Amino acid sequence: MNPNDVIFQVTVAVMLLGLVAVGCVAGWRRWDRYRARRQLIRSFEAVSAAVLRDVLIPDGSGGQLHIDFLLLTGRGLLVVDYRDVEGVVFGGEHMKEWAVMNGSRRTTFLNPLEALYDRIAAVKLLAGEVPVDGRIVFTSRSKFPKGRPPRVMRLDLLEAEYPAAVPGSPHPAERYRSAWDQLASQAEPSPLARG
């Protein structure tokens, strides 16, 4: 066998193995993101009778607002602005920007509370007399050493604030079902969906 043929075959084999390895890593990352998203949705489903996710609703002024999650709970409707942020978060109700420190890396984002208040107001317009509340929900990868601002919570504390229904009994949220159905009929899929 010609030495050049051997070198060519080895090179092709190494390239194929490299492509398979890259494909496996990409597939694993995609699966991991999918699994994390499914777990997130299960967390919201555990505290609600129904969930809308990644939807647009009318804002009352001719426009639309994106909502990450809208939950039908025993306490009414809950607007959720979901944040998957890793690190130490510094933010306050009246601060323009919030900061995240992750090791030596520092990033900022606009105070999400103002947008949450707009979303709550839009849902209230559509929900009528049904109670509407809102929360900025962070993952447990986020820490708030100076305390959490109002309406901010971690995902792992959601069930304590919005308890799940008692098995074998009707969900207490069912009393809000007609308003929910009316609102859900006006929601549209959002192009900002995270997958």
C-alpha cells in the first residue's frame, strides 16, 4: 500500500472522528437545554392550572407585549418574566440598571420591573375582575446578597408562594377559567420565544 494512501485514510478517519465528536457535543448541549426548559415548564405547571408561554398580548394602546409565562393560579393570573442569570445580582426597585457579577465578569441589564408593571397592566385590561400579579423569576444560579427587590423571586421558591393544588380536588384556579379562556384567545405566539 502506498504511504500516501495510508496518510490520506488516517487523515479522513481523524476528520470523521472529529466531526462525530463535535456532533455529539452539540447534540448533548441541545439536549441539556431542552431538558432544562422542560424542567422549567414543569415547575410552572406544578403551581398552576394552565400555562401560556412565549406569547404576545394586546397592550391596550394598539401594540403588543411579549410575556415569557402567564400562569392560571389559585390566586389569579401570574405574569412571569423569567431570567436565567448566573452570578450575584445587584438590583433595586428604583435603580435604572441591575448588575450581575460572575467571577471577574460584570454585565448589566435594564431594571425589569418597569416592563413587568406594563405587562401586569395589559393582562389586567384583558382579565377583568380576576386578580393579576407578576414576578421576575430568576433561577437558583442567581444570588441576591443585598436582598431581592419587590416582585423578584427565585424559581425554587415559587411553589412556596403559589402552592400546588391538592391531589384529588378541583384546582382552586378553576374559578378564573372563563377569564383565562378569554385572555388565551387573544394571545398570539411570540417571535421572541426562547424555544
